[in-house]
Amino acid sequence: MAVRGRHRRYQPNRINRASLTVTAGGAGLALPLVGTGTAHAADAATWDKVAACESTDDWDINTGNGYYGGLQFTQSTWEAFGGTRYAPRADLATREQQIAVAEKVLDTQGPGAWPVCSERAGLTRGGDPPDIRPTGSAAPAQKTSDSVKDVQPQTTPQSRAGKARMYTVVTGDTLSGIADTHEVRGGWQRLYEANRSAIGSDPDLILPGQRLSLRGQGTTRAPGAEAGRRQDEQQPQRDKQRQKQQDKQQKQQDKQQKQHRKEQKQEQKQEPKQEPKEQKRQEQKQQEQRKAPKESSSDSGKAKAAGKATAHRAVVAPVDAATGTPYHQAGSSWSKGYHTGVDFPVPTGTSVKSVADGRVVSAGWGGSYGYQVVVRHGDGRYSQYAHLSAISVKSGQSVGVGQRLGRSGSTGNVTGPHLHFEVRTGPGFGSDVDPVAYLRAGGVRI
């Protein structure tokens, strides 16, 4: 049974999931629970830049991925550096309290505790101490020997990427940027050739989670990418078979009509000559018969035109599954006070299809929506497909009804894998209309 996932409150922020962990040489490192010292300080403005990179300045963030607060502390780091004197978790502490704990981490580990965002924010040792006044009830003073515990060293996705000359793609990466940063011989072209099997035919489309070889050795696809790629390759074959079957049926119909007309002509030739009056009456009947097929042909043409119009307005379901959380369900979990779309609880990797012909207006990270695709259709409506694990289209690309847009997943603010589907009057959040009514109006049975 698929998990029926739900959203947390909508936060249109792009969340950098770079992790913060305790690292040390050897099997473990004894660190004081409550420590002091600003020998390697950084000012508050620099910490704000780190938070902007790590969590888009959301000091209360808790997405359920094991990293908390504006500076994305792991729970073990928060406890080891005395954070529990302020709050049980980092996301429950104030900005000043989180910075105070981060100062201790910087003093012990250096900027490498934030492997990506420290470089972007210019975080270094030896800066001015931050002008902060963290408040909170401190734990009773203890002897140093009694207030230390062993902390198991951990590694981040970024630090693992550097081993064996492998790199893990993160949000915002490009092949040229990776090649320049890691001084790959031959530039991005050499990097692409070495990892073509993982990236695919488009070097501009790389996905977070893919592991790339910087020396041309083995590569690892993003989770579920191989299964999705096989399905992408099979989709054109299925479309071709469907079109072939339709052509075959049309040929059979044409053949039957042709045979019917031929039989009518033969019957007319075989009829004996009639007396003048009888022959005249017979000719009148024949004329009436000739008019009838024309009218029938006209009606048939109208039916075909109507059929084409219906086909043009054809709508399909985004996934082959029953619905979960309905549209307009009230609750404090959503910023508008109600659910702005409809959920389809499907496993990660399920094919997500465009419900109608249109053009992609956006494809990428959508904050709390995770990876999403938004398509504008010919009737002026927009459809949104959120929480995807992979994206198969680009912004500006034309798509047909039923064409794969990506694969379902659990990115963004969710509690389980599912597809969040919206229909809007505009491309952005807040212009939602009933998505189920839209699908039913197009002939979809839900």
C-alpha cells in the first residue's frame, strides 16, 4: 500500500540541504558540552549569509531530513556543542542561540563544517565576534571532566564526494562549474564523456544526487534514474504501437466503405432495363439513394470534426492511481488554510504525465514543493506537478497529452512519497482551481 503523504506549511524557499555534522580524526573526539571561546569568531552578518545558503534564512526550519535550524545542525552536533542549554533542537532555538553554538563548532572544526555554504558566505576563522546575546537557562555548572562525552565522527554528502575523485551533484551545479572547481582535465566535455551513462544525452540536465567520476571511472545515477530512463526509452515505443493500431483500424474502415460502394455499383449494372415509367421512378429512387450517402458523408465529416475537437481537448490523469488528500481540505498545515491541490499517493519513481498539450513554463526546484514542473495549456490553465524525484523536461519545451514530465517522489515538505497536482489560472501559487473538476470536464474518470 502506498504511503499517503501530506504537506507541511508552504514555504516558497529553495532549501540547500548541505549538512552540518561533527567531524574529527580517529574513531571519536571528546568535546565539551558547554564551552566558551571566540578565538575563531565570525560576525553576525557572515552567519546570516551561511543561513541564507543553508536554509534560505529560515532559522526555524525542520524538513524532517535530520538537519535543523538556520545553520542545519545535526542533533548530535547540537548536543555535543552545548545547544541543549538553549533548546532541545536547533530549530527550537533563537537565531542568536544558534549562532552561539555555531561559533563553538567553527572554533573546533573550522569552516569545513559547512563545506559548501562557508565558501559562498566567506566564512573564515579569525573574524570579529558576533554582536549577539543568546538567552536561556544554562544547565548547572559541572566539572570539565564530567561535562564531556565522545562524539562519533560523521561525514556529509559533500565530504564523501571528494573521496576516490567522485563528486555528488547538489542543487545549482553545472558540469562546467564542477570541472572548473575540481580542475578536471579536458574541462566539462571530458567530464561529460566520462559520465555520459549517468547523465544521458543532455549535458545541461544533471540532477542532485548523481555521483560523477572526476577521473572517468565508474558513475552512479541519481536514485531511481535508471528505472526512469528505461521507462522514458519505452514510452516512444508504446506511443508508436498505439498509433500503429489506430492506423490499422482506420484502414479497415476505409476498406469496408470502399467495398460497400463497389457492391452498390455492381447491383446497379445488373438491374434489367425497366419500362419508361418504371425506369423513371427507379431513377428517382436512385437519385434519392445518391443524396442519402452524401448526407451521411456530411454527417460523418461533422462527427470526425467533432472527434478531432474532442481529441484536441483530450485530458488524461497525471498518474494511474486513486486520489488521496482532496482539494480544499481545511487545515493549519497549509498557508492558505486549505489544500490547494489534490494528492495521488504513489511510490517514488512512478511516471508522471502531462494532463494535456502545452508548454513547460518552469521545471526545477520549487521550495516546499520540492522538484516541480508547471505546464501552460491551450485553454489558458496551468497544471503543477510537485514533489518529483526526477524531471524529464525543460522550461520552454512543448509537451503532448500523456507525455512523461518526470517521476514522483518525496522532495520538499512532505511526510511520504506522492504526487501533488494543481490546476491554476496563473503560473504561481495562490491561483488554484478545483483540479478534479478540471480532469472530469476533460473526460477523466476519477
